[in-house]
Amino acid sequence: MGKSNNYMDLELLEEEVLISPLEYNKILTIQQEILNMLAEQHESKSILKMLCKLAETLLPNSVASIMLLNKTENHLNVIAAPSIPIEAQKELECLVPGTKSGSCANAVFRNEAVFVKDTKTDKRWEEVRDFALNFKLSSCWSMPIRDANKNAIGSFALTSFEQRVPSAFHKKLLEAASSMVTIVLKNQENEEKSNFLAYNDTLTDIYNKSYFEKVTYEIKPRTLLLLNINNFNYINTAYGFSIGDKLLRKIAKVLKEKFSEHNSFRFNSDEFALLYEGKIDINKKIEEIKNFFFSNPMNIGELKINITFCIGAVYSEKNLLRNSSIALKKAKDLGKNRSYIFKKDDDITYEKTQSFINATNLVREALEKSLICPFYQGIHDNKKNVITKYEVLARIKKDDKIISPYEFLDAAKLSGFLPAITKIIIDKSFDYMSKNSYMFSINITEEDLSKNYLVSYLKSALQIHNIKPSRVTLEILEGISSTGKKNHIKQLKALKDLGLKLAIDDFGREYSNFERIIDLDIDTIKIDAKYIKDIDTNKKSYEITKALSSFAKGAEISCVAEFVHNENIQKIIESLDIDYSQGYLFSKPCEHID
């Protein structure tokens, strides 16, 4: 006879609640880390971000988030979500607790744990289904955060990009994380502090983006100035982050006291906003701000730092942040210390929005149906007068049409698909190049480095396809090597240790941190195409190319000229003794090598 149903249910229950000592220790380690940070009086926001990151390590392919309830307005605000894109966080702001608004809204509304396996079908996600689809969220487990009276005041959630149900271990992790958030909030002594966390920037004490969303919810005419500090990354690099933080606090104080006492905001690390009711003289206000900071350097200890901004401005009833961001981008395109006032013609049209949606859907389809394929463009050796190596380029092949990255790369980046594309290109190109002896290069992105998978993935691919590491060059954009996040630099050095070569792509476009390039032992620089394409008619392009080539020779780094498309340009490249030429004069990207 088989087991009785009651016996089987009991057995399953016992299996579900079983948590191993190792798993308990993992949770205890996180608790100890958070308690240590509390004892050392770290900022609450930093502690909560660290709690999210630690929880994510115990559930691969997931992101953690903490939301708090604003009781006055009865909506939830994100206070910590370090791995969730800003675009997604924006959509989560002002989420109202309820039964159809996702796991967190349900957890707070019901004051109970909510475990959703499939966000695409679960009724509890009915009103935020588009959000789940847009960001490829498959499952979401949320635990209420409770106050001393056991009332729900927020939520701690783990959201996964694959369908899952929580194990007993992960349920315990959610409970423990929720309790730790309560401890952190209690350490701030009260509800007022919780609201402060929800609506204020903890570094500068001025308002944050959540509060901006709150005060601009009502549609009425306003003026918004969006200010981005020029060269703030360089300030951090030159003087250190502690100086950078002091500088941000000082700038915030000036903006609040002199230019917008009640409505000054810090949105991102180096981005501030000033909000005014109704219409103001925008040009006059911008001049006042620029003149003040020009005449008053910021004193940080013995340092005097001159501050300039790029400023995007808009007067409108709605879409203030979006339109001022568009204006800020146009100001940056004009150069440093420039400003731009939004005009109706600058608006992102419906057609552009639809185009982006279509591009995102195209990439998703290409990944699902294996439509991503490598193309190969020859690189001409100017000494040997023959093509000796190839750059691998990503293309989408669909319905006998070859689709260039220009049509899908931005969408792939914003949607988080770039690492998946890189892996496919590695797999397919390694398999193809294992059948010949050519050297070849593959492009890797900052998103690839952020995922921290490249060293193990490439090491495995080299072994599987029996390819010598010295045949492979990894091309990275100049900005990655120059800004130099510690973990990125560590990975690049580890990739060099495997025997792979490194090249800087589009060299001369952004930062040109020559010292960092030498420190990384870069093998090749590829001079940005914008200098090569008109080098035969533009003296400035010629002189810049000459200088970059001279640097490469002095540093014993090989040099490639990109976008060589006619004989006149090639003659100049040869006269500058540049090692390699790449462009349509010698080779167009093809699916197969002749």
C-alpha cells in the first residue's frame, strides 16, 4: 500500500522547513555585517543598500529592493535598490498598496509575505504587468517590514529573472532581512526619519527624486533647471571621494540658500535640480548661477575648486524631468559649461519611442531564436600589405536581412541584453575561428565587466575550442579603461594574465587617460573613426591622429586606423607609419572569411 495523503503532506512539510546549518550561517553572516555597520554609525541608506547586495549573493540572477510606506500619501517609495536600473526605480515610485499592484504592494496591503512565481500570469501583478514585461521580471517574493505594533510600513523583496518559488532558506532570508530593516529604521528613532530617508538625499540633506515626483504630481506650470557638474569624475579621482562628498554638500547648500530655498534637489551623484513655481526668466537665472560659481570657488580645506555646470532647463506643465533631461543632453553636446532651454521640437516623438520598443523586441526575439551572428571585418597590416587579423562584429540575421548594431545596440544596452549578446558572439566566433589560424578581436562592454563573468567564460571558451589566448584581442571602449572601476581593472588584468590581448577602441573620443593605458599594459589602440574619416581634408584630425600615433609608438603599443575608406586616407595613414588600417577600402564585414 502507498503512503497516506496525511503522511505525505507531513513529509513534504518537514522537507520544506529544513534549513541546513550552512544556510543559517550565511544568514547570520549578513546579520553580523549589518550590525557592525550600525555600530560603526554608517548612514542608514548605505546600510540598506549593503543589505540588498548581500541578500542578492544568496539568490543568483536576482535583485533586492526595499520600499517604505509614506503614511500621509499612502504610497510606497524605493529607498534602496542598488542593482535595479534607475529607469525601473522611477516606475516603482509612488506605488499604492493594493491587491493587484505587484508583490510589494500586496505584502504591505495584506501585511503578510507574498511569493509570486510568475509575474506574467499572477493576478496580483495585473496592474503592473507591463513593468514586469519591460524589465523581464519573472518571479517576486516580498516580505512586509513591520513597526513595533506589527503594522506593515514597507517591504523587502527579492525579484528574479527566472520563475522560482522560495525555498525554506530563502523564506528565512526574507524574514531576517525584513527584521534587519526594522532595526535600521529604529536606529533612526522614528517615523520622521523614515520619511526623511524616503524624500531626502542622505549626503546633502536636500530633497531627492522621490520628493520631486511627489511635489510635481499635480499638473501645473513650473520651471525646472537640471544642473550637471562638469568633470566631477576627475575631481573624485584627483582628490578622493571624501573631498567629492564634501564638495557635493557645499554645492547643495549654495543652491538651496541662494537659488531655491524650498525646492532644491539632488537626483544623481553629480546632478542637481532647481524647481520654481510658474514661469521665470530662465536665461537670467542661469547667468546668476554661473556668475556666482565663477566668482566663488568652493573651499574644501586648503583646496579651492572652481565649479561649472551644464544646465538643461524647461518651462512646462508636465514631463518636467524628461524634457529637462533632453535639454541637459543637448547642453552637454554643445560642450562644457553650456546651457540649453527645451523647445517643443526637442520632444521625443511617438515614432522614436515606438522605434525603441521595436528594437527591444527585436533583440529579445534574436536571443530567443538564435538570430545573433558574428560578422568579420579584416584588419590590414600596413607593413606586410595584407589582412592578418579580423574584428568580430555582432549582427542580427532575420528574414534574409542583415541588421546592423546601430539599429539595436542602444535598446540592448538599456534592456540589459548586452552580456547575453557578448556570450553568443564569443561562442560562435571561437567555434568559427578554431578552424583557421587568424588573430581576431571581440568587443566587450562595461555591462560585461559589471556582470563579472568574463574571466571564467573566456577561459572555458579557449579550452573548449582549443584556441591560443594570444590570438584573441578584447576591445574595450576608452572610457572603461580611463574611469577605471576597481573591479573592472582587476578583471582586465586577470584577462591579460590568461594571455589575451587588450585594445582600446575609439581612442581619442573621451578621456584619453594615457597613464591608465600604460598601467593596464594595453596591446593596441584603435584611433577613433571621426579623426580618420576626414584626415585628408581636416588639419585638426590630422594633427590629433599624428599625436595619438606618436604616443602609441613611444609606448610600444600597436596602432589601428579605423574607417579607412579611400586611397588618399590610406596614403596618409602609411605616411604616419600607423601599423594597421581597418575600413571598407580593404574589407567589409562579412559572415565568412574568404
